[in-house]
Amino acid sequence: MKVALLASVAALSVLSTSVAYAADESDPPLPRFRPWQQVWQCNDIRVTVTARDPFSIEYDLGGTIWGGGHFTVIKGALYFNERPCLPLQPVGYY
């Protein structure tokens, strides 16, 4: 009888601790996803990077690339063949 009583008291104490923790936790909700777009000019190549949903990113390359090209992002800046690209203001996005 003592063992059953101790087990029930232990179970209730764990349950009340977890409920108190959940009630005290006041983390703000995650922010909603907002579509975004970046446009870069890299010599005669225009690169448009678009995120329409939180699970995919689209890349659109406009212009002519002869002999291939190498794009790199370093600390948020885009480079084309190791030369920095110029960020442009996208039209229609804020």
C-alpha cells in the first residue's frame, strides 16, 4: 500500500511540474513567412532570387554566360567569378 501511495505521489509531482513548466513558458509564436526577392546585376548577367514559400528558393539567370560561371554568396553579398555583384531594388516587392 505504501509503495502504491509513493508511486502515485511521485507521478502527481512530475505531472504538476510539467504542467507548471508549460504554463510558465511564454515563448512568442514563430513569425509568419513573408515572400522575398533579391535582384543582382553581375556584369551582363542579372540574377533574381525569389522565395515564394518557406520551403523553396528560385534562381533566375538572365543574360549570356560563355564558358560557365561561378556564383558565390559571402556574408549576404553575391559574387560572380570572384567579382562582386551590384544589388538592385526588385520591382513589386517591399
